[in-house]
Amino acid sequence: MALRPHALLPRQYDHRKVLATTVDAWGRAVWLICPDAEREPSGHGRPSVRPRTYPYDALLVINDDGTAKEQTLHDVRLRVCHLDALPNGRFVLEGYGAVEEKSAQIYGRDGRRRHSFELGRAIEFLMADRRHHLWSAYGDEGVYSDPISYDGLVRWDSGGNRQWGYSAPGGVEYIDTVYALNVDDGAAWASYYPTFPLLEARADGKITVRRTPVTAPRGIAVHEDQVVMLGGNRQDDRLHRCRMTASEALLLEEACLTFPNGTPLKKYARPVGRGRHLYLHGTTPRQWYVMDMW
């Protein structure tokens, strides 16, 4: 099975440095660009991008069904790690900056900062839906050291007010690190270490935890009673399609996922799961691809 091209950052931005990128709940690819940034070596793989000065005006480039538009976010004071679009034309940025800066900042449709709040440490995922819910998922460095991150998966409203945190049911391991996350309207699905169940958390408070045959997946897509998990079991290009019952996900079939030209899917950034769609990019953040559940 092959990915399809989804969105490409226009060529006129080739010389710009991308701080963060995602595909939002409306299927739009979003890139956050810093006009004055430099690459910084990383001990964890690819170099990261660091603004040279703070504060700075960041440029958002939004690709909506092939049409690109720009928006400026003024007076950004974070080294941004995650971003997403919120309803009503707003955006949320997460990152780190000076000690007095809170880790999450919400910008209005005019590009001005409206609100800041503390989101916790070791954030693995930050994703919003179209119903004013914002979901944050964490890694072990936050779970074991920070009271905000402690639950492993937290839901906020789109103004930054905490609404819910995950508490594992009896007999189920708590979250150490979230490996994969999918967010749809009013629901989130997560796979987490150490036992890698499929957690379904709904905004109405209903929680379902299912056993799965996949260890350490990298991406999740969900539609009706079926789930597709990408990667896991030490096979980064393997798709596992399962049918969900009340207590487990039963393997139906497997397939190999490739880039559109048939190139093996070996190196790619953490996927973005949005309902039945799974978005990912390879070694460059400029080209997004999509997989639809078959």
C-alpha cells in the first residue's frame, strides 16, 4: 500500500527554517517558520531549529486543499516544539523559553497572544479537535516528575483549562510513555508503554482499554469498529488492520506501507492520526503524505 501526497510547502519558502509542522483537525497542513533561525545539532537524530533572538514574529503557512495562505504570529517567546489549530481561527503553540514563560500559548485570529498556560513536561503529542478539546500526551520524564504530566494523557478545553486526566482502570497498567495518538472530534485513541493497550478516551468520560497484537506502534488510524496501527513489532513500515471488540483488537490483515513512488518507508517523523487518516512526512517537514484506511 502506498501513501498519497497531501500537502507541499511552496517553493518560495525553501530557504526558511521550519520550527514545527502538523496537519490539523480540518486536514490543513500547517508550518511554523522563524525568519531568523539556525540549525542546532541534536544528540537524538536530525538537527533541530532554534530562533536566534526572542521575541520574534513567526510566519504560519497554511495549506488548505492546495491553496497556501500566510498568517503572522507576533511576539513569540517560545522555542516551539508543537503547534495546532484551534476553532475560531486560533492557534496553540507549545515549547520552552525563559523561566517566566508558560509552556503553552494561544494566539487569536489577529496573530496576537491571548492566553498562556502551563502544559507540563515531556510532551509527546499535542492535538486539538474541532469541538474545542485539546489533548496532550506525555513521556516518562514528565509522568514521573511533573504533576501536570502525571496522568500521561490529559484533556483541556480550547482555552487551556484542564478538564480530565487518565486514570488506568483496575488491572491495567498506567501510562509510562505514549507512543501513538489519534484525535478525532470528541475522542482520542492512544497506545502506550509498557503494555501497549489501545486506549479509547471520549470527551463524555467513557474509557475503553483493549488488548492489541501490536507492540510499540508509531501511528494509529480509526474508523468505526476498525483500527490500523503503523509500525510496531520492530517493523516500521508494517500496517496492522484490526477489528475492535469490547475488550481487544483482533488482527485481520497486514500490509506494507511505502512512499508514493514505492520507496520503502524506513525514516519518517512521528505520524499525525486524525480519525481514519494518518499523515506523515519523511526526512523533510516540507512534504506531507496521507494514508486513508482501506
